[in-house]
Amino acid sequence: MTSSPVETPLIGGPQPLAPADAASPLDGVSVGVVTFPGTLDDRDAARAVRLAGGSAVQLWHGDHDLQGVDAVIIPGGFSYGDYLRAGAISRFAPLMEQITAAASGGADALPVLGICNGFQVLTEAHLLPGSMIKNESLHFLCRDQRLRVENAGTFWTSEYAEGEELVIPLKNQDGQFVADNRTLDELEGEGRVVFRYVGGNPNGSRRDIAGISNAAGNVVGLMPHPEHAVEAGFGPDSSARGAVDLRGGTDGLGIFTSVLKKLVG
Amino acid sequence: MPRIVVDVMPKPEILDPQGKAIAGALPRIGLTGFTAVRQGKRFELTVDGDVTDEVLEQARHAATTLLSNPVIEDVTRVEVLEEDAQ
């Protein structure tokens, strides 16, 4: 997975955002995508970064070097086979120690996004509060899910408007977000609930929470997968912005343009 | 070689969906005397040599940092297996 300045669309047709040309300032922003043994969605996440106009850098969990990236995505999958607890073993990977230190670094803290299993890794690493347990239904769920952006002030949501809705795929077994009431009240009070499920709670998550941030807003975790809704022809069949062609949903792209524009700005 | 056993249970206030599913299955095999099931985990740590206080302390450290997640789970037991202790 080498970084390429221009991502060629897999199919024709209009793109939601034109691929960055060489002069684009976003192209200078590099986003690291971490691969653990058992990670599934690293290539999709890297592709999403490139489609948004940035450069993607592959990071290996066993390395000690963040390679100077400007932000990090911990993608979905089943790192270490979900052995022990989802994310529990990944948390102690050498690269995670680097990420944890860099993400906790005050004003210049590294922006980090954890998607699905990546969200679970972030809670195990104590970068985000709470934890994930099995879906209330016990079933593995895979469906297009409607969410509401509750906080558009984070590094990863600034391209959305507060209250804006998006439709992106949800696919997991351990997706039920739990935390004690004091923590939940704190998250609500400080505006750290970033995404909430709309149109029914799919997995029993407390207070319909789909994604949260740390206090500084640089670390965000969410269960559904924005990286699977970034390219016409390969996204969901629906969009919160209105009717789209088959597989035409690209509501997730804003997550990736948000961090790129924040870092340039 | 001696073994240290570590038991981990979901916190009482955390819903245990797996335990609930098991409780739902018991009547299907004709067992109706149980009102609830909670499912935990048991770990056995094999020790090379004697179980000193230091080794036990390491086992407790492992139990709270890696083997359990304090947000959702309690460590309910860390002790040497009796059958191994001479």
C-alpha cells in the first residue's frame, strides 16, 4: 500500500470530491493507517484518505515509529482474533504505546480515529472511556445505519453540520457501548457524544451512542464504518442527503476530509 | 508445576447477553430450576518454580491490566490451585 497522490476511481461516473491534484494542500497531509494481525479494513481506510485528498501511510503494529504522520486511523477488523476481549491484546502493541503517548499530548495532540475494532482498541487503551460488549441481540449485525452528528467540533467531524445525519455501514458483533452513568453524564455534559444512532438502536448501546471523543476532541471512536461509504458504486444504497444510485452513498467521506482540512487549516 | 487461577466475571450492573442466552437455553433441555446465568472467564497461569509473593503479585497485576477490563469486569479470584500445592 504505497501512497499515491491521485486515487483512480474504481468505476466511472461523478465523484463526490474530485481526487486531489498535485497542487492540493491536502496532499501534503499524511494519515497513518495501523495494521494489526487480523485487521480487515486498513486498505479501505487508506483508500478513503486518498479519495479525500490526503496521503495514506501504512503503519505496522509491531513498529515503534509513527513515521511522522499527521494523524492516525485504527481501522476495523478482528485484531488478534478478538481473543480475550476485542482490542485487549492490540492495546499493548509497540505502536499503540507511541499512539497513546502522542494522542495525549495536549494542544498539539495527534488526531486519532478508531473505527469499530479500532474504537474497541481505543477504549482498552484508555484513550476513550467505556467499553464494548456483545450486541444485545447476540447477532452479528451488518446493515446500513443512520447516524446523527452530535458534535461537529472534533478533528474528525468538522466538515459536517451539527445535527446532520449520515448513512454508513454498521457491521459488528461486540458493538454495545457501555459505561457507568457518571461517565455517560460526563460525556453528554461535555459534548463528547459525537455520533448517535437514529431510527432505532441496533445493539443496545447506552443512550444510543455510536461514537464519542476524548476531552480535547482529537481522539474519536465510532462503531459504524465511514470508510465503506466514500465512493459512488461501492457505498450504501441510501444516503441521508436524499436518493442515490445503487451503492451510491458517500456520506462517510466527510470524516476524512474533516481531519485533512483541520490539519491544513 | 504450580498454577495460579484467575477468575473474571462481568460486573453485576453490566448486562451479560451471553449469560442471558444460556439461561434461555436451559429450559430447552428440561432444566427449569435456574433463574439466571452469568458467564465469566477462568485463566490458569502456570508458574515455573515456587509461587512466591512476588509471583502472586505479578498474577494480580496481570489480572487487573490484561486479563480483565475494569470498566466491565471484576477479578473475583487470584489464588494458587490447591491440587498443585504440595
